[in-house]
Amino acid sequence: MKKVTAMACGLALMAGAALADPVEGVWKTQGDDNGNYALVSIAPCGSEICGTLGKGFDRAGSEIRSPNIGRQMIWGMKPKGGGSYGGGKIWAPDRDKTYNSRMQLTGNSLKVEGCVLGICRGQVWTRVR
């Protein structure tokens, strides 16, 4: 019986991993105007995709402290198919602004764009894991 239970648990874990969204993981942002960049963890939050600001780094790669670490940066993002995501919001820490957002996943690159009142800006993030 223990063997059957262990096997069932293993299969359940494999099924969960197989259902993981391709955008899930840790992403390195592009540097801001000062060369600072961050790691963002993207994961499901209910039926949507969210991202949380992890560690921050200066242009030399040294970790920097910030009160924004742990803050939700992406929320309400929905998969649209073909690596596209939309309908969500993104908060830009360098400007402290929230934008309507969309993302496009291509391999280990994630193009993240945000727009407000027709003004858009974007970055290409690189998968760390």
C-alpha cells in the first residue's frame, strides 16, 4: 500500500510540473537609467500570472537594499496563447508608476511592455531559472 501511495504522490507531482506555465520562473530585468536591475519571480496567482520583485543589484552586480523587495510588480496577467500574456498590470519601481501590461515569451526572453495614456515603454528580461 505504501508503494502505491508513494507512486500516486510522484505522479501527482509530475503532473503539476507538466502543467506549470512556461513563463514561470525567475527573470533578470534590464538595467534602469542608473544600471540597476532586479530579479523578478513569476508564478501563478489563482488563474492569473503575477510577478514579485526579488533581489536588486547595482550596475556592478552588487546586491542593493530596497524597500520594494517583495512587492508585487506584475498582477492580473492572463495567458493568451502562443507565448502571449495580457490584461494585466505592471508597476515600474524606477518611476513608481503602474501601467497596463502585456508580455511575450520567446524561449528564455520575455518582452515586457507597459502603457498608460498611449505612452508605452518596455524591456526584454532574461530567464535566470
